Amino acid sequence: MYEIALCEDEEVFSEAQEKMTREILEKLNIEHRVTVFDSGEKFLAAFSKERKRYDLILLDILMDKMSGMELARAIRESDKEAVIIFITSSREHVFEGYDVNAFHYLVKPVDAATLEQLIKKAYKDKFQNNFFVFKLGAQNQRILIKDIIALETVGRQVEITLPTKTLRYSGKLTELLDELPRNCFIRCHQAFAVNIGNVQELSRSSAIAVNGKIIPISRAYLQNVRTAFLMSMHEA
């Protein structure tokens, strides 16, 4: 779940930004939750007392009482990782943003195309190397890449083998491999690909995964699999 907080004390901007943010996340097929705060004090109460954490924070700078810049400094005392995007009607505080490692500035009214690109990049930077979002039937499911053991063509679907279960993805193995990190998944057979990081043993005709699954290796792919396996052993 991609957790987003929006902190904006002007209702007209808050409603517009929330609607825009939700539409962008739905377009990008990102499972999300957007929490809206109308003051820095309310955000800080949830952040500090309730220990709520967010992946992305859209933060108005010019707010009554506690400013967005003050709030960002408070956030950074305990959270160095959250992505902060400042939203402002004035650029005079831009250089202060370096102190809190701001990801970007947006000037009101927010441009939807620009916000979409920022959300896409922030999400990719944090999750792309760790997770992959599969479309499984009518739902999207985010899966840890390191948990995927093997991929197998079964009819017109791809069976995804995980440590404790298997899932079915509608599509072709070749297309799926184009979406996944190439340094992790190696084609080992016309109908199989393996997550090389989850291979425990290797022979001339098969790979044995960490869960005991035996995955066939055809002669055409053997050398590539061997090379990838040796590299993964070296990196470990």
C-alpha cells in the first residue's frame, strides 16, 4: 500500500489536489491510501503520537501557525526516507528545501502532468527494485520480487511460484520478463524462467530452488543460466 499524506489548509486547493492525486494513482495502477490534513498540527499529531508513516507527503508551505517548512523539519527528525513535495504559491522558500531534502516544488495551481511524473518517479525509486505489481484478474497485487521463485507458462497464463503459494498471471512469459528486472530473472526453458537469486543448486538439466522446486533447463539456455548463477554466488 502506497501511503500518501496531503497537508493543505485551504479547502479549495485541498479538494482539487486530493482528487488529482487519486486519479493519478488509479491511472498508474498503484494501490494507495491518501490521508488529508488541514493543518500542520494535525499532521504532526498523527505522525508523532499515532506514529503514522507515509511514503509521499504533499506539503503546502504557507499555512497558518505551523508552516510546511517547519513541519518538514519536524518530519526529518525521525523520518529521513519519506518523499516530500512542497506545494506553494511562492518560490521564496525554495532554497530552504535543501535542508529537508525536498524532492520537488510545485506551484499552485498544480499541473496534473507534472504531478503524475513526480509520483511515478518517487514510486519507482522506492518500490521498483523491491516490488512488482501484477494484474491478477480484476485486481492488482504487489509482490516482493525476491519472493518470486519461478515463472512458468501454463496454457495462456503464467504461473508465479512463491514460497507458500502460486498465482496466475494472464499474459505471455516473454512480455512479463520484459517488465521484470533482467538481472534477477533468467529464461531457462521455453516455458520457464527462474529468479536466479532463489536458485540453490544447478545441474546440466535443472535448477533446484530454495523451496525444493525443480525447474528444467534446456540446452539452449544452460550457459546463460550458469553465468547468472555464478555471478549471483559472487555477489552474495
